[in-house]
Amino acid sequence: MINFNQPHLTGKEAHYMYEAVSAGKLSGNGRFTKACQAWFENRYGFRKTLLTTSGTDALEMCAMLCNLKPGDEVIVPSYTFVSTALAFLREGAKVVFADSMKRNPNMDAETLEAIITPRTKVIVPVHYAGVACDMNAIMEVANRHNLLVVEDAAQAIDSYYRSPIINQQSPLGSIGHLAAFSFHETKNITAGGEGGLLVVNDERYMRRAEILWEKGTNRAEFFRGEVNKYGWVDMGSSFLPSEVNAAFLWAQLENIDDIQTKRKALWNTYLERLLPLAEQGKFTLPDIPDYATNNAHMFYLVLPDLEARTGLIKFLKENGVCAVFHYLSLHSSEYYKHKHDGRELPQCDRYADCLVRLPLFYDLGIDEVKHICDLISTYYH
Ligand SMILES: *Cc1c(COP(=O)(O)O)cnc(C)c1O
């Protein structure tokens, strides 16, 4: 059976984890945590970063930093993972769902204006499959209405937005006021199964982010010698991972270019081999707009309808390949459907019914990808 996903080991993880243990300092914010954070800040120009125990945690920190009042509204795509919405719901906000674009599952910037009200405070674009949302359009709407932008960049490590106006590439996660990454085992790089990163790009949130992370204390300032004692100064929780997880992540960061090169080779093999079937109209291939780059997080197909997708998944399973569908629309979920305002979100529902993801992970062989493509070709002939 070819799995859908398999976490990759670079070979140095155990070594660094052993080093962390031998150093006698295992709790968070030690040498490896600081090294990882500095790496993200240097490589991607993020203003300030804090490792977290998950992408969900990083989103929860973002939501806390937005300082929402009951009744404040947050715009989230309906085609996303539960955590994108849940992080803001926990803060007492009302979640207002946006539809996806016709061309890809990302939030449709053109539908935002119609759902913004005087209570709207935040827009949360999710870079689905690591492919950038239309960030110029989203930032323009946000600036016009004085809204915060929190990028859910959980899938978007090492991916960029190319501004069509200024000829420049911005790393995803560096554009909004705040951003969240995930290092769950299903993502391109992992911190040992679970992990995440909060990115603070707007200076106004830097001090408070550190306090929330340090369980509501100003301990970080104390350790830097900026205050002569530390205590309870704000809200907070335990968001920081242990050094063991940071050490695992460090081994992956050292190898990120190799990981990305391999994933892109697999991704491009899928693209090349499945293009003829896409041209025959059997399905559509992943869409990467001119303003986006590809970080090879995911290879998906969009089938014409639910029945077609069910048929393909069943056929692949019978032939030893695990292909899986993805999100169900959050606006019609058991938990939220009664709170949703009743607007139809047809593109989101279409992706919920028709999108299927093919196996993609570092240790998958090019030959296995070719085999999967051959199977799909057989299915359609
Ligand atoms: C993976 C993911 C998350 C959650 O990240 P965890 O690290 O699993 O908590 C949130 N949003 C999106 C879009 C994701 O893909």
C-alpha cells in the first residue's frame, strides 16, 4: 500500500535530541528554540517568531493578540481546517465564512466587501496547499476597513507571494500583521509530530506575544535584563514546546532545501504525467496563479462531481494507493451550521465534494509517482 503521508527523518533528529537532553535543559526557550526562531527570522525576514506546540496554538495566540470583544466578527474561509475558525471562536468572536475562488480553494477576495460589517475586525486568509492567496487584494480591503490580517500559513512554509505591482517576492507569513505555521507530521517539515510557529510582523504585538507565550509573565524581559523582577502581567498560557521538539525541528530546517527540492520533483512528475488527462477534461490540476509560488505541499485533483471522486478514490485504494479527500465545509458542520448566516458558499462545497489529494511525501519514489499516474490513466481508458 502506498500511504498518503509518511513523516520524513533527515537522520540528524536523534542526534540533536540527544544533545538537547545532554545539555540538561529540556524546557522551552533554550538553545534549539532560539536557533530555530533566529533561522526563520533570518531566512524569511519575519520580524519576530515564537515556536509553539502546534499550528493551532499559534492561531490561538494570534486570536488572543487581536484582542477581540464579544460580537466582533472574523472572516475565515469555510474550506479550511477547524483550527482556523476555532481559534477565533474561543475568543468570543463571531466567525463569518467566506467562499473559495473558482480557480482554487483559497478565499475569494472579491467576496469580502459584501460580508464586512462595522463589527468586522480580522480577515484570516489560508494559503491552501501552500499556494498564496491574492494578498494584494486582501491587504487592500483590510487597509480600507482598518482590519487586521492573520495569515494561516500552516501549509505554506517556504512559499512566496509575488506582488504584481512592486516587482518583489514576499515569503508567505510575512505579509499579514500576524501569521501561524504548522510543523505537524503532515506538513513539509515537522517538529517531531506536532509543532508550530507564531510570526509577529507588526511591532505593536511583539511584547504582548512574548508575554502570552510565557504564561502571562514578563519573564522574557527579565531574562534579557530589561526589568529587575518578573511577575504576572497579562493573559497567557503554555504555548512553548520543549527543547526536544525544537531539536527535532532544527534537523529538518538544516535540510529544508533538500526536502523542498525532492517534494517539487515529485510534484512536477505528477503534473507532467497527469496533464493529458486534465486536457481531456477528466479533472483539473492544482492552480498556481502568477502571483504565487509552489512549495509542493500538496498535489490535488478536482473531479467533476462527488461520484467521480468516490470512484477514483475507490479504484486507487483497490490498487494499493491511498488517496484522500480533504475538508468538509465548516459552514455546514454539525457544530457551526446553526450559527452560520445561511449564505450559500458554492465553491467551498464543490471542493468539499470534488477535491482529492494524492500521496506526496519525501520518501515517496519518483517511480511510485509514475505508477500512481499510470493507474489513474488506466482508470480513464
Ligand atoms: C495543519 C493545519 C492547521 C493546524 O495545525 P496543527 O499544527 O495541526 O495544530 C491549521 N490550519 C491549516 C490550514 C492546516 O493545514
